Amino acid sequence: MKNFNYDTEDLVVALATPWAESALAIIRTSGPGSIEATAKIFSDRDILVKSEHNKMNYGFIIDPTSSSKIDEVMVAVFRAPNGFTGQDSTEVYCHGSLPGIKKILDAFKQVGFRDASPGEFTFRAFASGKMDLTRAEAVQDIVSAKSTEAQSMALNRLSGGIETKINEIKGLILRTVSAIEIQLDYPEDEGGLAHVPINDVLLAEDMIKKLLATYSAGRVYKEGVKVVLAGKTNAGKSSLFNLFLREDRSIVSEVHGTTRDYLESWISLGGIPIKIFDTAGIREAVDSVEIEGIKRTQNIIENADIIIYLVDGSKGLSEDEVESFNMLKSRSNFIPLWSKIDLEGIVPPKDFFGISTVNHEGFSQLEDIIKDKVFKGNYIQGNDAVLDSERQKILLEKCLEELQLFRNGMESGIALDLVAQDIKEALDCLGEITGEITTTDILENMFSQFCVGK
């Protein structure tokens, strides 16, 4: 893994907006003395040095070598410990000219700044105690959110949704640990289980289980779902693909083999990010290009989260597709569709769902079926805190395991000083989730996944 530099005493600078031509761009800095260092390349040094916290200052960025103006800007000043990173920091709002941005970044480096590593600003916020690790992870989740619901869930975590739950669980465990410590310190005060609040442990276990139950849905909203449209040529796959997209993206034709390779696009279905694939029709290929297209289709189907198999309702299931259909229908992620039910006399047989891409009959039902397949009954309720971090999930599972070991040990009469270690291990797991207990490798791995400038 690349060795990123997270020395929090350095002066760092990074472009916080995309590296692209735009109306405005934002360049941010952080580090002890960053305000004074920024002032060295600002047209009115004294104004910036004396600026109050959270104040915008108008002026120009100046080339420190030639003293010529680089760009007309606004500079925001944030003084420790009140800014995002908890350190002195500045933000430069400049024109989104790529040559201009490069000149400004070069000017910063000439007065002592270095390029920030990925996620370094958020890392500094964590190191300064401005946020715990659950909130820090949520920062990148907001940036990479694929739907409005995913963004809202990430915002809930950034606002402390997961941290609050973890602290509630921690409070219950700490109460138990305190009772154990008293018994170990004063063994003459006998009473055994009566002095240890086992009900608090049971409540903590229940809270952990409920939080873990949100993980599968959380990952769906974070990573999205692959939905593949499969079936013979002319079954209506491209028409259904266009209906999902609400646009004519895929060419629709009665000519067999029109779709010779797959098409893909992201959509949002009830807030679920879905990557939908329109695939080449399953049939006997007539040339090498179509052979390759069908081979790719088979690979995509194998890796699909949901397979929607369309059968042309005007012709029915043909002999040459029975084998592939039967291989797929036993899968739990399989949805069989009987297309073209708008035509007179076409009724879907048992176990098929009817669909018409002409009058959209059956389409809303299909959307509901997809959602049921995705969530398997584990729907998110209201503003529930939703777990989507694999790191947090693993630690919560470990915490639950240690709590169960502790409780079983207590009920089996194992010596209190021995089972006490289990509940302390559970407490350490929660500390790792929030970042109270962590290692450099874990932190580097986490923050290195962030964008530069975040």
C-alpha cells in the first residue's frame, strides 16, 4: 500500500473541487500557521493575518516570485479549533481556470505547503477530536453516494447516527464493567449475579443485533445492485431497458441481433442505486462479434444480483431457450417476465409476471418485485441509523460474540475475573469503531480511500 504522509504539523494544500474547467474552484489549506503562510501570497497580508474566524476576505493571489497577480479571489479564514480540521485553515475561492488553479497551487508550495494526501483534511479533523471514525467514514460516503437516499443515510451517519447508537451500547456495557470492578475490588460483598446487571448485557446484545440487521440494506444503498435483462432476441429487453431509463438509449428493432454487446446505465429505483444491463439476445450466433457479445452476456448474468428473464409473450418459450431458462429459474434472484401483454389474447402463464413496454402495464409491479428481491424483507424504517461499513460490521459482530461469551460464562459460574476479560474485549471493539482504540495501519487504509482535498 502506498505510504501516505499524514503528519498533522505540516502545511497542506489541495484542490477541493474537481480538476476541470468551471465557474469557480475551491483550494483549501490546513496546518499550524496556514493563515500566516497564505497571507504571504495574498494582496493584503495584514487583512488576512488579522482576519476573524469564519470571515471572507477579498483580494488577489500574488506570485511570490514576480509579485504579479495570479487571480482575483475570496479567501475564507478558519481559526483553530473551530474549523473543519480543528486547525488554522484557509479556503481560496478562485476562478475555475485550470492554468490559474495550477499557478495558485504552485504559489502555495513556494511558501511552504505540500500536497495533501487523500483524506488528509478529514484525518486531521479526526485527530483533532472534531469527529469520531464513524463520522469520518460518512464524509466519503456522502461524496460517493449514488442516490438521494444513500446521501441522506450518509448525512445521518455524519450527524452522529451510528456514533449515538454505539455510545448507548457502550453505556450499558460500562455499567456492567463498573459492577464487575466493584465485586473484584470488594469480594467480601457476596451476591454473585445479583450485583452484575445481566439485563444491561442482554439489552446491549439486542441493540447490536438490530444495528447489524441494517447492514445488508446499507450496502445496497452504498454500492448499488446489478440488474441484468436477459432472454432471446426480440423478447423486449431493449424496450424494457429504455423504460427503466425513461429515454431511448437502446436501439429497438425487430431485426434479430440488434443488441450485439451489452449496454449499462445507473438508475435510481425507490432510492436504490441500480446498474441495469441490456444484454445481447440468447440465440445461435451467426458471426464472431455476436459470439463475443453472447459470451459477455453470460458473464454478466453470472455476476448479477437480479436476473430479469424476458420471454416474448406472442411466441412463448421456445425450445432453444428452455435449457438456459431452466438453469436460471431455480435461482432466488430470478424474475421471469412474459412480455407484450398489451397484444390481444396474451396472458402470462403461471409463475410468470406480465409486462408491456407499450402501455407500461405490470411495470410498477416489477419495480416492487425488484425491491423485495433486493431487501428480502429488511426494509429501512424512517430515519434509522444504517450500517454500511464492513469494518464496523466486523467489530460489532466481534463485540456481540464477546458479550455472549461473558453472559454464558456468568451463567455457568465461571470465576468473575476470568469472564471480565470477555466484556472488556467487547468494550474495546466499540472503541475501535469510534476510533478511541485504533492503529496507524487501520487509519491509513481508511483515509487513503478518500478523495484528495477531503
